[in-house]
Amino acid sequence: MTPLIVEVVRGDMVESRHAVAVAVVDPQGAAVLAAGETGALVYPRSAIKPIQALSVVESGAADAFGLGDAELALAAASHSGEPRHAALVASWLARIGLGESDLECGAHAPSDATAALALSRAGVAPSALHNNCSGKHAGFLSVARHLGVPTRGYIAPDHEVQRRALAILAEMAGCDLAHAPHGVDGCGIPVAGMPLASLALAWARLADPAREPADRRAAILRVRQAMAAEPILVAGTGRFTTRVIAATQGAVLLKEGAEGVYCGAVPAQGLGIALKAADGASRAAAVAIGEVLRRLGALDAAASLADALHPVLRNHAGRAVGAIRIAAGAP
């Protein structure tokens, strides 16, 4: 099928084009919208964090450690490393009797420019707390602590917490991941290749868990509630994911992944969305998912998102020099 094409326009000319495969399905896997090769294998990257976060609830760790919306939103997050993000992860780790040194995600500078500049001016090196995946890792460590299994090496594919997370993903996606291509994510967590349509199915079941077992349904509703209540923790200030969740008051839940992956759930319609920009361009993926949500009528009341849905390219002087848009005649 023809992919969705996102164009980057500069002046009078289309400067570049990005091909995006899109799958929108219901909880039974029936396609509602499709473009490109929806059966092609993709690494979902961080777009599955809300699904991985289900293990924190299902294992009993969330209740055992009194985790609330903030912690569960961070477990589902690729946060910007802002002060609140780092402070909440630090306090969470202290609650479970661990610390920053127990995180195996590595350190990188905050993606939020203000937070990064503040650290630099203070002469403070970024820590693992600022890693965009530190919340997910705190979630995995919580599961390990609650189950009484080793916390060291929790990122290994054969560790109990990773086996649990992969099993949940396979069940939600309705596909066998045991023999799928496997790799390692940017933060060290195992990642499995899966059909784009299966990734959309996992998100559709996140949107409509009515047919899921009671414990899974309860976990899904709890993670969804956390993301809706704390959109700033799911991504960060000014980020597209945060803005959409906030503008729709949780009627749309989004999660981006590296290399041009974006996923979403529209609970009122019981639909899951998964898309992948073939060249890994995140800017194309954001515009594409905005277009998909527009077609589904999921953003009709979100006038505040106009600038994000139709982004303008500006030069360093702030002058508008182009735009990113959906190509005319797109499927």
C-alpha cells in the first residue's frame, strides 16, 4: 500500500520527503486505516513504554510501594530530564531502597534545553536520573525488588522483569516474540521486532481493554489514568506528546519512540495507532500522527495544537522559511 508522505517545504520547493507507514486498528485487529507496509517488522523502541509499565502494576509492585500517577507516568515516559523528572525518579528509587547508581540506563544530558543549560551553569554533570528512560528503569527495579529477584542485571533479556515485560507485550500485540529479531534499545533494554499492525493492536487493547482479563484491564486503566493526569511527566515542556495529552485531557494518549516510531490510543473509539517513518525522521512521525488523529476526529476540540499540527520551519533569526506538511493526494 502507498505510504503517507510527509514533505518538508522550503520557499517554493519541496526539499525532502519522508515515507510513513501507518496502521490504525481496533482491539480485534481489524484495520480502520492503513498506509504503507503495515506487516513489516519494526522495533517499537520507546513507544511500548506504557505497555511495559503494565508489569509494574500487574506484579503488585505499584501497590507494594505506594506508586501513584506520577511514578506510573514516569514508567511510561521518555522524559526531558527537567528538574521535576529527575527529582521524582530520585525519590522513587529512595522509596524502594535503591539509588541512582542502581540505574543501568546510563547518563545523558537533559533533552530540555533549559534544564541542560542549568546543569552546565551549575557545573553539574548529567546523571542517569536525567536519562529519558530513567522512569522506565525505576519501574523495572520496583518489580525486581517486589519479586525478590536480583536488581543488578535487570536489563538482561533473561532477567525475570524482562521476561514478564516481553510476555505482556506479546499478549497485547497478539504475536509470538520469542523468535522475533531482537536488539538492544538506547537505554540497554531488550527490544523485539514486530509487525507494525501488531504494535497498533497492542495500543488498541490499551485503548479498549474490555476483553482483557480483569487484572490486565485494571493495570491498563491505571496506567492510562496516570498518563492523562501527568502529561508533563510522559514527555516534557513543549513536547508534542505532552501537548496532545493535555489538550485532549487524556482523550488521546501518545508515546513516541526513536527512529520515527509513534503510537497512540483513542479510548473513546477503541482504536490503536502505530506508525513508522521509513528514514527514522521524528519530525515526520509527529506530523503524520497528527494527521491520523485529525482524520479520526480525535483533535477537533484541540485548537491550541494548530502550530504543532502544521509546523513552520524557522531559521536561527526566527524568520519563517518553510513548513512540514502532508503531501497532497496522500492516502
